[in-house]
Amino acid sequence: MEFGPILSALRRNKVGALVIVVQTAITLAILCNSLFIIQERLRLIDRPTGLQEQDVFTISNQWVGNPPDLAARVRADLAALRALPEVVDAYVSNSYPLSNGGWDDVIMLEPSDAHWVASGALYFADEHGLSTLGLKLIAGRNFAAGEIQDRDDLEGKPPSALIVSQTLATKIFPAGDALGKSIYLADYKRKVPIIGIVERLQEPWISATYERVENAMLQPYLYVETYSHYVVRAKPGQLPAAMKSTQKQLLSISRARVIDKTRSMLESRRRAYQDDRGLAVILGVVSVVLVVVTAFGIIGVTSFWVSQRRRQIGIRRAMGATRTAILRYFQTENLMIATAGAVLGVLLALGLNFWMAGKFEMTRISIGSTVAAAAIVLLLGQIAVLWPALRAASISPVIAIRNA
């Protein structure tokens, strides 16, 4: 293929070529970053909590007034829930993963704020917590019944022990020897030993970054407060039945309460990430529309060029040019223009991502994925130009010269 005639034709049609270049560049820049954000949101939505989510649900319980025998009522509720045939285990807590609300604390190796090394979410749990959540204990042991203390929203006694996530354990003790070590919490000036490490345990806040989303710990407390969360694990396949029977059981024990909501962990996940899922859908639709508009733009400009070049095409056909040669001419011409747009688009995509990474603390897009997106855009451009190119190749030499 001779590039001279193509370059000569492009010099005579600078505006059309420039339109395709700019359109391709803008499309690629937006498409790369949109697909990158979609990928990040989907990865965010799929982050594991460490729980056996398919069988776990929560009940938000609000007591009426301030009963003086609240601790006894909570214990009676838990005993009744654990006795239900559809239930594996249950405990009461201040928070749970994906709830978007809870407490955290600063972790130190010395009793001074200057020596803090990390922060982690606090979940209150008794000896039934690990079993209820289905957490995988990879080192150490569970809480013993004698370690559990009653705790309300006011400052209580320091915890007697801690169970931490593997991520948090590694953050505090990079050498991997966290088990048996003691740490200080900002709220207390007493060392607390780490007696167990679980494989995964996610923070309640979904806005947490990937680096700290699993910075979480369990503290051995029975949470005795007017508003609390009962966390329940149903037997496999009996989640709906367990959710109904637990509500009925609690109301049968006492109606001096308001059951705010009963929600499965899968529903909590859906609600927690609904904005991220919506953003991914919107960006996906925008990306498809943008690609379609760009494709139609290429088709329109190329069709206009074909109508302008009917005499040129007819002469070439009369001189022996085959339909394949005409088709290859327009495909090559479009590829040259689109490549210029793709190069500009890659630079724009990287620049836009660099700005967003600094502005919104996003991760950097990889050059490899940007180049791959550019290749896809180029392929779509070649597909878009195929129809007008076929029209050009089908022009009869006689008709083209006669109508010129």
C-alpha cells in the first residue's frame, strides 16, 4: 500500500481527519479511566469479610427505656436464640462488618501516643463470636468464658485479651510473631495480649482502603446496651426460616423492645455497596454510548469522504484497482488517523488518571491496560470504517466517472 496518496488525501481533508483524531483521543481517555474505575469498584464490592456470609444475619435490637436488668435480658435472649433448631450460634456486639458504623482504636507498642503503629476496628464478642461469624482461626485460641466482661457504651475495664486479623497482626509485628505478644490500646494504659489470629476480618466501614480494610480485632465483651446487634448464624439452607424464628422468639421473650431491622449479610453487602454498583453501571453505560457515538462519527466522516472521492475511486478502478485494494486503502487511512488519536488518547488517559490519583487517592492505572484499551478502540474503529469502505469498493468505474 502506497502511503503517499493517503497522506495527500488527508492534507486535503484536514478537518475530517482532525475530528476523528480528537474524537478517538477523548473516547480512549474517558474509556480507559471509566473501565479502570469500574474494575476498582467491582474489586471493592467483592472484598471478602472473612465471614460465612451466606448463613449469617444480624438483628438490631432497641430496648424500650433503660431496663435495670439489661445484662440478664441480653443473656436470656442469647440463650433462647442459640436453642433454636435453625440456629448454629449467636452473640451480641456493638458492630459487624459492612455495617458502616462502629468503633476503632489506636494500637501502640509503648504507652505513649508517639509510638502508635496502627489503628483497628473494635468488635465486641464473647466465646461464641468465632463460631457465629465462621472466622478461620489460624493461630492461637478462642476467648474463654471467664475472659468475657460486660461492657456498655461508657468506658469499661481494659480487655483481658485480643483476637486480631492476620493483616493487623502483620502490620503490628512484621516479623510474623504477633501471637502471645502484648500491645497497648489508646484508651487504656495496660498491655493486652494477643491470644488468637484469624485469617480475615473486615472493618465495618466500606470506605476503608485496601491497605487497612482488614485492620480489625475482637475484644472479649458482652455488649450490654439499649441498642445492640445480635449476630446469628443459621444452619446451611435455613437462613430464611432462622430469620423469622429469631424475631418471633425475641418478641415472645419480651415486647419491651423494637427490632429495628433483621438483615442477612448478603443483604448488608448489597446495601453497603449499592452506590459503588450504581457508579459501575452508569460508567459502563456511558462507556458503551461513547464508543457507539465514536463509531458512528467515524462512519459519518468516512462516508462523506467516499462521496467526495467517487471520481478518484472510479479512476483507480478503471486503472485496474481491485475492490480489495480500495477496501485496504480506506482501512489503512482510518488506521493511520485512529493511531494518531490513540497515541494522544493514551497520554490523556494517563494524565487524567494521574490527576485523579492525586485528587481522590486512587491507585494508578497500568500502562499495559491503557495500551490494551487503545488496541480495542483501534479495532472498533476498523470495524466502524468497514461499511463505508465496502461501499467505496463496490462503486462501478463507469458510474463513478459518469457521475463525477
